[in-house]
Amino acid sequence: MKIKQVTANGRKRAFEVRTAKDTYYFPFAKAGPVPSGRDPVITVAPDPELGNEGFTYQLRSGQEGSVHIDSVLEANRDPQYMAELLMYKLSLAAKQRMSESSEPVRDVAAALGTSAAQIYRLIDPTNYSKSFNQLVQLLDFLDCDVDVQMSRSQPKRRRATAARTAPVNL
């Protein structure tokens, strides 16, 4: 996801990050070095060296910091990003279990009724077009229990364009 524009909002003590999809706030406190009243942000812009997938800022003291869009999305708990993060973590676990297993890939594929190429796609953490169901089946075959735990998360920070609605209680 490319960053279109970024500004430092001293009143909200956050960077305001605009993408094609939405506008997000990223708190100064999560950045490093941390901007303050005595050492404010003097320049901030999307960074072409990061492929405009991050931004770089400079403080009055001369210190510089960079923030990647993934950190912004995680801080705002973007639903699509959080789903991809879960798939990434499960893929890493499957990859580790496969490397520890003495079971040949072809035998695993045969047991799951799929191909060896599909097993390699399932354990590839950069492939996000895989089936959650197949990934859980693979982990189960590798003697790894997958438990999904639901809990209340921290109150979600409102995005700049998000409408204020009443929370839904489940």
C-alpha cells in the first residue's frame, strides 16, 4: 500500500497518513525517535527509498526516523492487514513444523489430497492467496493444534475518515 501524503499533527500528537484506501493516524509515541514539544517534526514526507510504503521525518534536533505502512496498519488494527498477519504467522508455524518433520512433502500432500506444489505454497509466508482451511489441515496433520481465541481488543483508534458509530456488543 502506497502512502500518498503524510503530515505531522502536533495537536493530536500523531502523524496523519493518507493512502488511496483511507487516512490513518500513527501516534508519535510509537515512532522512534519520538517527536515532542521541545523537539518537533520539521519535515515529513513519503519516502521514495521505501517505495512510498513508508515515510521519513526529521526532528528539529536533526534526528531522523522512518515508519513503514505495516506499522501504521497494525497500530490502527486494519482488518485486512490483521487477517494477513494471522495467515503469515500460521504459515511460519507450518514452515517450521515441516522442517522439523521427517515426513516427505509428497506423503503430506497425498495424505491431504493435494499436490506437493500446493504444500510449498501453503508454507510460503509471502503467499496470501492460500486457503485458511488447507493451512489448518496441514498444521493438524503436522500435530499442531490451532486454537483461535477471541478477546476484546484495545479500543480502536478512529481513522480520520471513519464515521462515529455506536459499538456493537457481542
